Amino acid sequence: MTDSSGIKKFLFLSDSDSEAAKSRLAVAGIPYIKKRLESGSANWVNIIDIIDEEPLVGILVKLSNTTMERMLHPEYSEVHDELLGRIRLIPHIIFVHSSFFGLAIEQSSGVEEDEDSWFGPNGYFYPLEEDQRKAVMELFERYELNVVPYRRNVELSLLAGEFVEGHHNNLIFRFYVPSGKIYAEQTIDVLSLFRDYLTRSLNMQVRQSTHATASGTVYEFFGDGSMSQDDVTASFSGFTRVMDLCVADPTAAERLLIEQGADAHSVGRLVTDYSKKLRRITSDIRQERERKILDIRHRLESELIEVASDAELATIRLLVEQVIPSREGVTEVMGLGTSRLGYAGADKMVVNIRPQFINQVTGVVAQEVYGNQNFGPEPIQLLELIRDSGLPNTVDLQSSVYEMEDGNSSPEKRLSAARRLQAFLAKVGAKAGDKLLDAGIASLQAYLQAKLG
């Protein structure tokens, strides 16, 4: 079945072949193959053969409850391992109706908005047994699959079209920098370093595009097809190690760069260049923090001078120092270690300062730290949960929070961001086992559902 021309193809499994996706493939001149999972295990073997033999640019999958039940049947126990193991190695999305995560049916308005016209009425969405649902979630987790919930087919179509366009253009990295966010300029400098690292250290061809709104700017890197998004996301951890070593241990940085494929004759110059830029960034961060602390202190003193005592004002100055995050290292500069804004410090000071002043301090600081989007508590909780998750794709998830909250982003981008976050919460919730955390995740899922309308 190998195409002798070597032209890369796209694979649709079940009814994931939306018109938007097919139209964009047609414009790009990329042929596609469609196969159904509502079939016998022999056909699943044929699908595996296609993945092995055809040069594929991407895969889209739509899983129904009936297909998931089939996946768990003993007849498919070996073949589903083979299939999912191959899908994970190729850029993909697996679309699963949001009812699987308990997100849509119980909130149905009674209108046919929860129906899936490709498969019939609401009866199609019968719930899986809980042990079945957990077993499927374990498969998603085991194979690190990119699972995205959808509610209606129009959403699936938009998300599928966006996926096809991104991979056709070789989109390899996206990062959202909020306007007014603390260390925003230094974050942009680090992004420039990352692009330099990809080109000079990993020998990639990378072009950059930016999309700005009043709330922030999205930085997108496009590659030459030699690396996927997952590869570049994984490379980010290597980048942070190299950058940190460039300052702490330049010799170790040179060794690591050579291991990663850099030219041994040029690594000395690379490390020297990176070290100079990082020292400048570190100095800028320190000065930026000092400016922010002074600005916030002056603002709070002006607002509270008539209602706070001298002792309370002195405590407020100390509290501001505590809650403005200090950043060391590339990862923290990009905001991946977002601080809980002084809650621990505020608890210690509650006997010396009135709670309303603590709330005012943390509110002002939150605006400086998170930018000018006027985040409520839910987006901040999402950022903290992402930080604590330990997942490898926190860069994309963090950007998703900002992009979802940006009212000037396109509807497709906000939809895609919210659905990624819903899938993230479902993954975290499946492993939580803590009643308090479960309640918090349920609250955040309700928030996302409300954002989706």
C-alpha cells in the first residue's frame, strides 16, 4: 500500500473527516484515507498496516462509546494496543464527546444542541459503565494520547480544520505572552533564545509569526518538517537545562549541546553568547521586580493612606515584597512556576493587617503578575493546577488559559484552548482521588463549560 510518489497522506478514523479538514487538505494538495473503527478486528489490523506503510502527516480519530466498548472487548485487546501505540507516534487528535467526561448531557437545555447529527439522537450518548470509562481513560493515559472533548459536530469541524492547517504549515511551538504581565519583555527575550537554540544548536529551520491583540501576543514557530510539535515541546526541557548550565557550569553546557547534536567546533561560542544574554536577562528581571514592588507600594499607599494605620502600611510594604515572585532560571522566567500570590505569607500576617487589605494587595499584585486581562480566581486556579501537574505540555496548557480568556482571540482559538483545558482537567481528575481536589476540578470544569457557552 506504499505510495511510490512518497506524498504524505492524512488518515481519518471513523467520522472525523469534517468538511473543514478535508477542504484544507484539498487546498494543501494532501490526499487522505478514511477507515472506520466500527468494524471487526481484522479491519483494525488493516488500519495498523496503513499507518506502518503510508507516510502520514497526521491522524484524526472520532471515538464513540460503542467504539470504546469494542476497544475493551477481548477480541480487540491486542490490536488496540498496536493501534494506539502507533497513533501516539504521529501528530493526532482523538475526539471524544464531552459526555464521556460528564460535561454536557447533564447540562442539556432540552434543545438538540447535545445531539450528534452523524449518529442520531441523544440515545446514542448512553453512558459507559464506570469501570469501562476508567479503563478507557487508562488507555488514553498509558499511550499519552492527545484527547480533545467536543460537544457538537461544528466544534469538531473547527478543531479538526485548525489541526490540519497547523500541521500543514509545520507549526511546532506556540506561546502566549500577556500584555502587562510581569517579566513579559524578559519572556520574549527567552523565546528569542529558544528560537536561536532550535536553529543554531539543533540545526532546525525555524520561521516565526506573531499575532497580537489588546490582551497579549501569540508567538508561533514553524519548522521545516523535520520535527513535530511533540519533539519541540520535549526539546524545551533540554533548552532550559542548557540555559541554566550556561551560567552555572559552561563546560557542562558545552557537553550537553554536543550530545544534543550541536557542532563541537562552535559550542564554545554558543555557550559564551548564551551566557551573556542570560546574564542580561537576569539583570533585567531583578530590576523589573524592584520597579514593580516600588510601583505597587506607591499605588497601595495612595489608596490606603486614609484608612490604614502606619503599622498596617509598613506590613503592606513587607507583604508586597513577599508576593511579587522572584524568578531564577529560564523555566521560571516564562511563568511556568507561577506563584500562589502570597497566600501563605498573608496567613502569617493576618493578626497584623486587616483581611480586606490582604485581598487588596493580592488583587493588585495579581494584575501585575498575570497581565491586564483582569483574571478572576478560576484562571489563576487553572494556572496553579497546571504548574503542579508535572505534565510535559505545561507550556501549551498555560498559553491555553490566557488565550481562552482573551476576548479578542478568534472563536476557533478560544474553543480549542478551552477544550484542551477540559481534557487536562479530566486527566488530572482521573488521578486525583482527593475529595477537595475533585470538588475544585468539578468547579473549574463548570467554569470552562460556561466559557464555552
